[in-house]
Amino acid sequence: MMMTLFAPELTVLATAVVFVVLACLPTPDARRDYLTAAGLGALTLFVALTALGVQGDLFQEAYRVDRFSQVFKTLLALAAFLVILLCRRLQEIPIQRHAETYLLLSTATLGLMLLVSSVHLFAFFMALELSSYSLYLLVFLHRDQAQAQQAGLRYFLVGTSTSAVMLFGLALLYGATGTAHLGTLTANWGQWAGQPTVLLGLLLTLAGGFFKLALFPFHSWAPDAYERAAHSVAAYIATASKVAAAAALLRLTGPLTGAGGLLVECLALLAILSMTVGNLAAVAQTDFKRLMAFSSIAHAGYLLIGVLTFSTAGSSAVVFYAVAILVMKYTCFLVLVQVSGDGRNLAIADLAGLHRRSPLLALALMMALFGLAGIPPTIGFSGKLLLFHAALQKGHLLLVLIAMFNVVISLYYYLRVLKAAYLTEPVLAQQPPIPLATGDRALVLLLIAAITLIGFYPAGLLHLTEAAAQVLF
């Protein structure tokens, strides 16, 4: 029974063990490591898909396997596999460190999978730390040690400080309620909600999810980490880490159906600050990866709008939007990897003439940015519509108006990128075309189809996200 319930996690753990062995071999082999990682990543995705319907409890009911957790584990397995595909051009990390890279990606994925199933606060904390420390080390692995160490150290310091804040929140919650189990906590929330100690403890405990999501004021690490990390590592942080953070926040707050008052006001304030700070800072960016970082901060604010509704519709919208972020952000990083070639960072100006060098990549970038901006008919538009509709159902009209104003701001910097790709002439008149392998071309076409078709017909994905969110209530 345990083997069935724990199958995706065991597969990822086995992957990590394989790369521990490969990392110990005297002769590095980048192709061997990549093919092994891709094969095991595909296996993990297959196992996660086959485990979608299983449910049960493990470890004294501290670990819950249900439709909600299994949907997110499938998304995490998909994100990890897609990021591994980007590692075929892993130019930014020395060859002798490739095995360690796949090892840390595996342990990070394992931590995130444990996170989405944890229903005990201390299990939740341990899973969060496992994934976080893996990502700290991944940022350090860049070939430019000086810059990577600076960004990685900031990431580490913000993360460990957040962990301390979260532990203090856990202590307050446990001291005030006498329980660390989410089921007991949410079932009796009505009698504890009015206690300031409980409210403060919950907000401080949520700091772990806020940090993963790069939500204001836990966002300062994101721009440097995105810019200085290898492209594939930045892609993992922008996709898998954000998906798991959304799941963690829903686990902690989703069942609090009677929550309101000061808790909602605090979360609404954080959402407004994140959207506004992220979008306004993104306007001034010239580096593509830094722009993606500030964009992620803004999208964290949009996600929090769904979280603070404490409703099935809001939770379903959060799951839907997490899928949208995964697809759209990954598409942007795929274009970045293909255009940069040698692993260098790209300024927005470096995208000039992209529509001539590779019309397909330019189209993919356009559809991804349209989705991030919420332009119909894309998956991003459908996701924002669901989030705003759920908030309006709960009477958060002002919050939705502020969010829509931020969407308008975001149009400026997304269109600035597209202007470079389609309308700006490159400094060098003759630039070589960007070759795409058959597999890369198929992946790009698949991503474009996902962004547009789910935008046109969101019902299929929405049915799955509703089923996952319903479990929380």
C-alpha cells in the first residue's frame, strides 16, 4: 500500500540515488548524464500520471495522498522533465558538475512533492527546507563563480531568515492551539480565529509559502537568483517552485472557509504590494531574466487573490493559474535557451530580429507573453478571468480593480519585448538563423498549442482543477 501511495516520491528518490553514483564516477560524461536524467524524468512523469487516482494517509496521518496532491505532483514531474530537456544545452555549468545538477534537481523535486502532501506543520517545514537547500546549491553551480556566489548567498540568507520566521509562527500556532495537524487546525478554526496569537502564527507560518512564491516582502532574492543562475535552474525556480508554493498556500489556508476580517485584509495588502512592486520594477528592466523575475513577483500577487477568497472557486482558479504559469514561463525560458546558445544572459535588445532568425520561436515568445499579460485567447487570460471572478464573488471589487490596473502596466514591458523581437532591427544586419532540432520544434509547437487551445477551451483543465480543489473542502 505504501509503495503505491508513495510511488512518485520513490521514483524521484531513486533518480537522486542514481545521480549520487554517477557523480562519484571519475570521468564526467555530459551526454550520459543528460540521457539518464531525461529517461528517469519521463519515468517519473509516467508514474505520477498513473498515481493520479490513489488516495490515503501515511506516517500517522501527517502525509495525505489525495486528488489535490497527485495533480500537483504530476505538474511537478512535468516541470522537472521539461527543465531537464533544457539541460541538453547546459552551457553555464561545468561538465564535471552536471551529475550534481541533476541530483539537486531531483532532491528539489522530491522536497516539493513532499510539500504538497504534508498536512502536519513540521512535516511541511522539513519538506520546504529540503527543496530550498537544493535550490540554493543549484544557484551556486554557475560557471561564473563570483556572480553566482553573490546571488546564491542572498537567496540563502533570505531563505534561512524566512525559515526562522516560519518556525516562530509554527511555535505560536502550536502553543495557542495545541495541535500541529492541519486537519485539526482547520476543523476548529472558528474558535481560534479571533485570537491574535493564532492569526499572527498563521501569517508567520505562511511566510514559507510567500518566500517560495517570491511574494512581497520576501521577493528580494528573486531578481539576482534568476539573473545569475543557469537558465535551466532559473526555469525550474520560475515553474516548479511556483507551482508547489501555490499548492502549499492552498493546503494551509484553503479549508479556512470562515476566515475573514484581518487575515483577508493582510493577504489582500500583500497581493496589492506584490503586483504593484513587481510590475513597476519590471518596467525598468533591460535584462530578460530579471524582467521574468519581477514578472513572477507580480504573478504571485495575482495568485494570492485566489488564495484569499477561501473558496472552492478561488482555489480551483489558483490551480488553473499555476498550470498557466508553468506553461507560459517555461516557454519564455525555452526561447531564451535557444536564442542565447552559449548560455549567456540576454538583454531585451538581443532579441532584435528574432522573427527573421526563427519565426517559430518568435511566435512562441509572443504567445507566452500575451498569456502572461492576460490577452485573450490564451491560457493566461482564462486564468486571470477565473481568479478575478472568484474574488468578485466574495466582494473584493477594489482588489480586482487594482489587479486590472496592474495588468495594464504589465502590457507595457511585455510589448517592449515583442517590439524588440518583431520590430527592432539588430545591430548586425546579417545574423544567422537559429537551428531547431526536430524534438525542439515539436516541443515549441506543443507549447504554443497548449497556450492557445486551453485559452479557447479551458473546460477540460478547469474540470481537473475543480476536482483537485474540492478535496480541500
